[in-house]
Amino acid sequence: MSDSTVYDFTVRDIKGNEKNMSEYQGKVLLIVNTASKCGFTPQFEGLQTLHQELGEKGLEVLGFPCNQFLSQDPGDDDSISQFCSLNYGVDFPMFSKIEVNGPGTHPLYQFLKKQAKGVMGSEKVKWNFTKFLVNRKGDVVKRYAPTVKPEDIRADIEKLL
């Protein structure tokens, strides 16, 4: 087991700026691969609710658009940002589109998948809106399937806050 945490990674926000994950040190993180044209897209609403209601207590929801599942997020970062804002009032941090599987997997997602494996030990992200819960120390606590609604994770989040 490595001593790495999510804080060891750099990501690019949806506006194209480099961001060090250490900016979120001391927060509980819910990291989600998102898509604008998916059956689970309405989960943006639940994610935004969690962000609004638990943000002041130390929760940070982080959205990472991904186009690897049936091309359900084909737009560029600007159009994704506008979609999320206009349709779901998203004001939690969104990041530049990334890959979560395969040879181009973003290093943050390589780490998340190793720390919290999926069903039957699989590291592969199965679909959009797979969620990773991270404690205030930067350790990955749990992975949630896309079918798990944000509101169903609330109790787990509150335990970490």
C-alpha cells in the first residue's frame, strides 16, 4: 500500500487551468465521472444538492466529464460547462474531460480505481456517474456504482464530516 493520497495529483479544471488536488486538503471529496447525455445525467441534481447542503460542513463534489461510455459527453469543455450550469445549476467544481479507463486513463483515476475496486475486484469504471468518496486525509474510502443516487450516499458523507 502506497502512502499516496488524492492530494498528490494535478488536474485541469473545465476552464483549462491546472489545479493541484492538494487545494482540497481537509475536505471530504465526492469524485464523480459525469456525462451530459446519459440516463444517469439527472444525478447532477442530487450532486448539486449535496454540494449546497453539505459544502459548508466540508464536502466538495468534483465532476470529471468523460466521453468513454457510448460517447455520452461529446461536447467540448465549454459546452459541458454550460449544459451543467443551465440544466442543473451546477456550481461545484467541474474539470476538463478525461479518460477513466484504458491506456489514456488520467493518473487520478488510476489511483482511485486501485484504492477502491469495483464489483469482484475489478478496477475498471463501469459507466458514467461512478462515485468515489474520499476522507479528509485524502484516502479513498468507498466506490459507488452509477445506479447509487447521490442522496443515498449522504449518510456515508456525513459520517466523514
